[in-house]
Amino acid sequence: MKKIGIYVHFPFCVSKCNYCDFNSFANMDEYQQDYFNALIKEINQYSNKKILVDSIYIGGGTPSIMFDGAISTLMSELRKSFIIDSDVEVTIECNPNSVTIAKAREWKESGINRVSVGLQTASNNLLKLLGRKHTKNDYINAVQIIKSVGFANINTDCLVGLPRQKLSNVKHTLKLVKKMDCTHISVYSLILEKNTKLEELINNHKLYLPKEEKTIGMYNFALQYLKECGYDRYEISNFAKKGFECRHNLNTWKMGEYLGFGAGAHSYFNDFRYNNLSSIDKYIKAINSNISVIENKEKITNSEKFEETVMLGLRTKYGIDIDEIKQEFKIDLLKTKKDIISKLIANGFINLVYNKIIPTNSGYSVLNKIILELVS
Ligand SMILES: C[S@@+](CC[C@H](N)C(=O)[O-])C[C@H]1O[C@@H](n2cnc3c(N)ncnc32)[C@H](O)[C@@H]1O
Ligand code: SF4
């Protein structure tokens, strides 16, 4: 039986953070109920009892601000529409200031078994600068609540390379996350997204990004510290205690199939990649008028699939398997890229282990170059 992941998107947020260009909107809560009804209709349309779902990711936006009962209804509708693995991993993303005991209990009782908390930084000044509405103490309180109702698998998202961020702040943030005993930590380097408030502030010289060497220093600290604390870097930005790697994200990096539901959600299924309308209003109207919510749909060619397999596979500690690539794409990298592979090994950027190409930590810092050399 074919195994897939499911992604469900909730695009509502209390306010829009300065740096965020995800499909998320503030002050749209009056649409929550209509959106939710449309979402359930979309899920029911895809009902398929011939595929097995082994991971569900409820992301956003901020799923934790959905009205009471939304998450438990969502979970029971997913169970009605698909065969859900008894060992399924179910993640919900939340912002620290919207976690309550009642919500956490609802998540636990509805079968969610992994909670991802967006801390970003433990500095209240930096949180304010980013336009976030929570404090460090809200984070501590949220994790305590999540643990108190019995969740054992908790992720925390952190950011490095923020304006006015110092190495001492990164140390303080990661030490706090370690103290809270999270099983998984994502450490993202800030991406300055176009048309965000942060980009405007930087373009107008109101704020400055740290120099590249400083951000590299912050990341290097994270690598060393998290390793010492027993977190394994299993993907370029993701660190986990043994056995707590995120199955949903691993599925994506390994080119596994997934269905995405909700406004702006992406899917990869039967060799097609597609994405839904991103506007909340248009999404609801399309569903209610029985019009497709798919905005773009394209079949992935074999050469695109090869490139994506290399690009995504090299992000992880499992790397890319030369024999599997030879079998699936009829490309023998050891022959076609012999000199390049030797050079990358000699420069310490990759290792070749049991016919798998795996980037080293220095390789991760030049990953785009490595990918380009292997696929071009
Ligand atoms: C889209 S958010 C959803 C979770 C939740 N709303 C939150 O903000 O914590 C998922 C994660 O993406 C990361 N992220 C968002 N914008 C980013 C950016 N511009 N650069 C790097 N990471 C970003 C943050 O770490 C965030 O926790
Ligand atoms: S809360 Fe999360 S999704 Fe919402 S705007 Fe902030 S970073 Fe984006």
C-alpha cells in the first residue's frame, strides 16, 4: 500500500511578523469557521482508502489560534477520509502565547503526538523587533503546559542572523531550549524575504543584518553546542535526539509523496506538483462553488525529479544513494561526475559512505555549489 504524508494549512495569525512571507494573515479570524468548513470539504473530496498516511503536519500560520474543537474535528475527518497508520506522526505548529491547557488537552486527545513551538529567540527585545507578540516566559509556560498534558515529542524553532542579534543571545536561546528538554530543534538562518516589513526597515537603514561572518559564528556555535547536548544534525537546519527526527519533513526531503490541504498548500502526488489558491477568500469561494482550488499543477519530468532528488537528499545526513539514482534515472554519478566527486571529497565537502554521497558540515555551507556541480 502506498504511504504518503498529509499537510494541513491554517493561514491565520494574531499579527504578521516583520520577517514572514508565509501564507499567513492577521485580522482574518472572522473567516475561521468558513475556512474550516471549506477545508473539511476539500479533505473529503480527496478521500482515498487505498493509501496509508504515516505523517500529518498541521502547519501555518498559527494552527494553535483555531477555534476550540477545530483540531479534534479535523483529526476525525482525516480518519474518515484516509487510512491512518497506527504509528502515525502528527505534528501541530503553535505560537507560545496561544497555548492553553484546554487546547493542549484537545490536541493530545485527538491523536496529535508532536508539538512544534516557534520561539525564534529568547531575547524579549529581539522578539519585539521581529513583531512577535510573545515573550521568553510565554515560551517556557507553553512548553510546561504541553509537557503537563503528556506530550513527549516537542520541537522548538529558532532563528539566527537577526538584526541586533549577538552570539550571546544565540547561546542563551539554545541553552533555554535544551533546558526545556525538547526532543527536536530547528535552527534557521533568517532569510530576508521580499516585500516584508523587515526588508523595508533594512533597505531604509533603520536596521542592519549582522555581517556574514557573525551569522556563521552563530551557526557554528549552534552546531557544536547541539552536538555536545546529544542532538544530531540530520538535516541542514534540523537537529534531533535519537529517534525523534521529523518523519513528515524527512518524507519531503526523500521525495516521498504528500497531499496538502488548505489555502496555499502544496502537494506532490503521482508525479505531479501542485499548489492551492493562497487567498483565504478565494479558497473558500472556490470550494463553495465546487471549483478546483488548484492554482498550478505540473507533471515533474524525469530530469526535474533527478535534480530534486539530489537537491533534497543532500540536505539530509542520509545523503543520496548512487545505486538508487543509477537504477531510477539511469545516471551513474560515479562515472559522469567522477572528477567532481573526487574533488569534493579532497576538499572535505562530502564523504562517500557505502555508495552514498553525504555532505560534511563544511559541505553544508556550500551546499548550493555542490548541488549545481552534481546536477549540471
Ligand atoms: C511559518 S512559521 C509557522 C509557525 C508559527 N506561526 C511561528 O511563527 O512560530 C514556521 C517557521 O518558519 C520559520 N521562518 C519564518 N519566516 C522565516 C524567514 N524569513 N527566514 C527563516 N525562517 C523563517 C520560523 O522559524 C517559524 O517558526
Ligand atoms: S506567527 Fe508565524 S506564520 Fe504568523 S506571521 Fe509570524 S512567523 Fe509568520
